[in-house]
Amino acid sequence: MLRRRELTDVHRGVYVNHSGQLTVRQRHWAAVLAYWPAALAHASALPDPPTTVVHVAVGPDRNLRRLPRIALHRTPDFDVRAELDRSPPAIRLEHALIDVVSGELRDKDVAAAFAVLARVCATRRTTSQRVLQALATRQRVCGRNTLEAMLADLRDGACSVLERGYLDRVERAHGLPKGERQTRSTATGRPTYQDVRYQSQGVVVELDGRAFHDAPQDRDRDAWRDLAELSRSDLVTTRVTYGLVYTDACRTAVLIGDLLRRRGWTGRTRSCPHCPVVLPLTG
């Protein structure tokens, strides 16, 4: 059948019945069958998997030859984490998500880690609470404390990881004035608390650590709160996200410093060791 081109060899013992390019699903099945028993893992077990490489999990004690465009992951508790009855078989979503986010945290990319968490939870195929439960069953996870805090933030609508990042990476590192934390406000008619308030300059920084799939009514509530502060107390509010703190802290600090100076601050921001010589304010 190979000679008649009725079948095409993909991996040893794995064939397809056409000669054209494989679909993503076919590549996934071929990779899993080539290492069977195996399961899709890491980013390949998440929604919108990468197309350049297939991640495959196998038991921890197997000695296997690596194949092109397949990343092999020897996985502890493979029999527990793998769902072999899926089509194609895959590591449980929560465990695959932990593996991907832990890798981002190992590379010190907190913004990317949060982006993956938010994107996957937005699909409603899992929740932050279920990921926390899966995390509790695992012994060695790089960045465990940060991951637990981000998951708790995502679950509770808080932003403790972002608060620490803003304080250390933006405010302190660039010489901004010290803001007041969790300041009480009644501008909306009931008590609310502002993340960072620069009282002398009339500026409030709200640290927006929630996932991007918030309901429209949540965004409306934030806009109402910001408008109420401006109209009742003349406080202008700016919102800062994970990306602005963990990917673009230097530019964020410069812009907030400019805002504070326009409203009376006489100091100047300073460069941190990571600031580029030329810092574009757009793009």
C-alpha cells in the first residue's frame, strides 16, 4: 500500500491515507501513536495549540528516541494526569496549564504567565479553583508561590501579584513618589478602596489584574467609579495591567511620572538597570 501510495509514512508504524499536508489533529494523533502509550502535553493540550511543534507526555521511566517536531515530556504520575480516553489522548487541562505557566515563570515572564492563565480560563473549560486543586497535588512546581497568588487573584478579582510588581518594578525602581495604598473613598456613595493614590497630585492608579473576559457590567462599574472620582474629588484615574508592569515597566513609569509632574510633582523619574537608552512612548 505504501508502494501504491495508498498510505504515507508519518512515523515508524504510523500512516495516513493521503499524501498531502497533515492537519493539526492528524499531527497530534501521529505524535501520540508514535510514542504510545502517550498523551498530548504542555501547550499542545491547551486550547489553540502551537502548530510548529507537538508536545507529548509519556511515563517517566521510558527510554525513547526523539522524533522531529515532537517535544517529549517524561511526566510523573502519567497514569493519573493523562486522559487516554480523549480523542486524541491528552494530559488533563489543569496539569498542562500548570506546566506551561510554570515554564513562563521559570523564564521570569510573569505577564506571559498571567496571559496564558487568563486565556485558558476564558474558554470556561476550567477554572482557577480547579487549577489550584490540581496544583495542590503536585510536589515540585517552579514559581509555585507566584502561580498560587495569580490563581487566587484570578478567582477573587484581586491583584496582589500586580500590586507587588507595581511597587517594586515601577514605583521604587524609577523613583516615583510613594503612593498611599488601599485608600478609602466614598465618591460613588459607598466605600471603595483605591489601589494606589498620589494624594498631592490628585492621581489614582488602579491595578487591573482581572482576566480580559470580564463581563460588560464589570467594565461599566469601573468606568462609573473612575468618573465618580473625577467629578466628586477631582482625582484622575489610570488603570495599569500585568503587561504594563511586567513587560513594559520602564515606559509605564515614565508616563506615570509625566502625569504626576503635570499635576504638581517636582521630582523626576530615574532610570533603572533595565531602562533602554532611548525609550519610545508608543509602539
